[in-house]
Amino acid sequence: MAESAQNLTGIDRTPVDRIQPDAPTRVTTLLDLVAAVADSASSDDEVIATVKSLINSGKVTLVGEFLGADVKVL
């Protein structure tokens, strides 16, 4: 997944742990979000937890098919 993420353009690749709490909401697709997080994550579990947190906290707004969706991990 890291290789495909390198080819994506327009993604803010700020490491998740460096995003400021008062930073504006970022708008992206689920695919681009997962790819960007996977570049910095050390495991699939970390990718899932980080993506879930970013979406559910409102720090990231999804566009496309998942617009307005919340994430639940079963």
C-alpha cells in the first residue's frame, strides 16, 4: 500500500501525531486517507485505529461514497 500512496497527489502527509488539535478539518477520500496513514503506521491495526479516530473526531471529512460516514470497528 505504501507504493501506491507515493503516487497520490494533493494529500497532506503531515504525520498524524503532529496534527495540531485546532487544525482545520481536512477533506479527503477514504482511499487517500488510508493510504496517507499507512505511510506512517507500523501495523494494520494502527491504520484502522488512526483512520477511525480522525473521521469520528471530525478532524477529517470524507468526500465521495463515504461522505458523512462514521467508522465502527467490529
